[in-house]
Amino acid sequence: MYAISLGDDGVELRPLEPWHAEEFLAHLERGRDFIGQYIPFGSQSTDVPSARAHLQRYADMRAADTGFLHGLWLDGKLVGGVLFLNFDAEQGNCEVGCWLEPAAAGRGLVTRAMRLLIDWAVEERGIHRVEWVAAAGNVPSLNVARRLGMSQDGVLREKRPYRGVRHDLEVWSVLAPEWRAARARDAHNDH
């Protein structure tokens, strides 16, 4: 399969497939408390069969062109990932998301990986609107949205009940023309 290097620090972006279930489960166990602070991602993956089923759901979404997962490997070890949710090429809309175990936080991995995903969505698939939704308290996630040049669309007050608390959700987005303009500025500033 393919792997995309995200720099010279040993980070790769690869498809995360059902056959990665054991590695995925071990990764979730290392980061479960951290990953689960604001999102239930992986909470149903408690053994290898349930981890495989979780990954299979995303493989099925990828086959249906409605979403998919990519893992982030640091020095050959799965440490997190990025995903497309609600991918709708016909309408030109998608939602992106991420998760990381603590050891991988603070390295810019999600931002680097997300730039590749958004480039692909906009340039290859014709996506017009890329959306990011995060709990208002999830500052690291909101900071990624900012670094990606997204704008805050609004706050859905007390939208998500999670762990006995109703969380406000912030909705951020970037539109294809904004993304292209920012990427052109970045390329110009690199020279």
C-alpha cells in the first residue's frame, strides 16, 4: 500500500484498514483517556473483533465514497489519524476530523496531514466546503482549525451530550477559493 511522508521526522500518512485492528486497538489503549476527553472515537473498540468492526465501517464508507480513515504513523507506530466524515462529492461538502494519542500531540502531525487531505478533497474531488466540528473546550482541535485557515461559522449551544455534560460544538469551515488563495500565498512566501 501507499504511505505519504509528512516530513523528515519519520511521520507517514497511510490508509487505516481493517487488517490494522490489533495495532489500532493497542494505539487506542495507549491514548484512550486523552482521545476520549471530547469525543467517543474508538470507545466501542474494546477488543480485536470490535476494533476490526470499527475499521470495517470506515472501509465500507470509503467504498461508498462517503468517508474514510487515514492513520498517522510515527517511526512505524500508529499514533493517531485523520478522517473524512460525511463526504459528499455530489454536493461538494465534507467534514474532517482527527484523533491522537498523547505521545504524538504538539508535533503538528494533524495539521500537516489535514493539509494533504484538504488539498486532495478540493483539487481532486471538487469539494467546495470543508467543515471542522469540535467541542468548545477542545482547544487543541480548535487550534488546528485556526492553523488550517478555517473561519468559525458559529456555535451549536449544548449540542452534544457526552459523559453527562452537554457540550457546545464549534463549527469551522474553509471554502475552496479561500483554501486555494491561502495555499498560493504559502507557496509564494516559501520562495
